Amino acid sequence: MEPSITLPTPQAHRDTRSWHFDLPFPYRIGQDRTRVTAHTRDWVRRMGLAPDDAALRRHDRYDMALFACLSYPDATGDGLDLVADWVSWWSVWNDFPDDPAFIGEPGRADAFFTSLAAVLDAPGPQPGRLPADPHVRAFTDLWQRWTDGMSPAFVARTGKNWADWFASCLTRCRQRREGVVLGAEEYLALRELTGAVRLEMDAAERAGRYEVPDDVLRSRPLRTLRHLTTHVVNITQDVQSLTKEELAGDHHNLVIVLERQHGITRPEALARIHTMVRGYTDSFLRTEAGLPRLLDRLGLAAEDRSPVYRYVTDLRSLMRGCVDFCSASGRYR
């Protein structure tokens, strides 16, 4: 028997931006929003990502700096700037994998994502030789800052996550072009990569200038917490972006996948998702409670435990920040 749940009002079935996800994590927002908003606005212009007034207005409406302040409320200075710049760059091309003109032109998607992935293996900065493509130029800048001062182990791990993300976006383009229909399990497996939550987790370490020991990251409890966080971020975002994506003809959304696969109504699909998210957050809290015992078993010194606890706090912020951002940003209107 499923647990009793309190669903949003009927109006929320029509306006999914009003859908209420009761995540058991507090609302938090960084205090540097005004400064980082101005910084990122200047950065997208310098990188050529906002070449005209219309593109700049779009950037302002999306307000991706708000995402950085909500999802990384403890980040400051260059770490916060990096996160805001990254998600602003991402928002510029995020609709490409669903744009018929982009995916329909032979070789265009392959060339785009291959050029981005090539930056990961490129030599260090070469003065006076910046890439001509603004997307590649911006990513070159991001990657250099993303890895600056971090350990080789972190660089290798995050480099793989970046490469996997680009590859998943290309897979999504191919599936959209070929009209591939996914079931819920297949969809969630792909969404785990296309949603870029693994990179959001890496960004937490980079922004905070800390690193979680590899043996802790590989432990079953941490893998569980990361997996649960990924699902909560991706699924709540799917619900709150549903109206925008339907208007664009984008079916890369769990609500639509569940409706099609099970032949259920929208309210029924949303109720299922609400129950799924509640199960994920319940599991997160239970797993989190066992972390001190895990660190005892691993023999981790007291001074080495702080990055682990900070990381889990950051995972909480990623989940709550996504919900709060999606309900506020003009990106979903």
C-alpha cells in the first residue's frame, strides 16, 4: 500500500510551475546575487554568447545567476562566478537537442558536441588563439577555471563527467531525429546524464574548494545519495518545465513518458511523480543518517570528514535550489 500523500490543488495540474514539491530541506539563497548577476551578464557579452539586445534580454529573463545563488548558497567569489557563468552558457544552447533545424542538419550536432569535447583534451591556454565559435570559446574559459587548483583525480573524474554529458546530448539529438520512443526506465537512465547533475555535484566541490576522498565517493552510501539527488533534481525540473517543453514539441520529459507508457492522465502521472520524489527524499534522509557510521568504518580522521558533510549539505541545496529556481525563473515561462 502506497503511503498517504498530500497533493497540490487541482489548479497545479494545469500550471505545473505551481506544483508543490515538499522537499525536506530549507530554502537558502546566497547573499552575493547582485554582484554575480552583473558579473555573468558581462561575461556572456564578452564571450559572444549574447551578441545582440534580444539575446541579452533572454539572458536576463532566464536569470541563471539566481540558479547559482539558490543551488550553491554557500559559494562566494570566483566559485560562484564560475557556476553562474557555466549555467548561463548552458542555457544558451540547451534547446539545441530539441531544435528541428539543429538536429535535422546533417553532421551539425556531431560537430557541435565534438568541438566541445575536444576542449577537454586540448593543451593549456594559448594567448591570442581563442576559438572563433562563441560556444567553444566560452567552454574553453570555463574548463580552465573549472580545473584550476584542483587535484589530478578531480580533473580526471570531472573530465569524464563532461565527456559523458556531451555524448548524452548527442544521443538525445539522434533519438529525437529518429523518433525513438523511450520507456520510463530508459528515459531516466538517459536523463541521469543529460540533466548534468553529476557536473552540478562536481561544481559544488570546485566552488567550495574542497574534494571528497575517492574511497568515500565510491562507497555505497555516497553513490546512493548522488543517485537520489540526480533523480530529484531531474524529475522536479521535468514537472516544472513541462508547459514550456510541450509548447516546443519536446517529449524528453518524464510526465509525458509516464502518460504514454501507462495510458494514464496527467493528474495520475503527476501523482506518481509526487510519490516517487517523496520516496527519494525519504531514502536520502535515511542514508544520510548512516554517514557517520560509514566514516567510522573507513577510519576517516575527524578533520577529513568536513568535506564529506559539506558535500551532503551541497546535495541538499541542489535538490531544493532546483525547485525554487524553476518556479521563479523566466526560463520556464
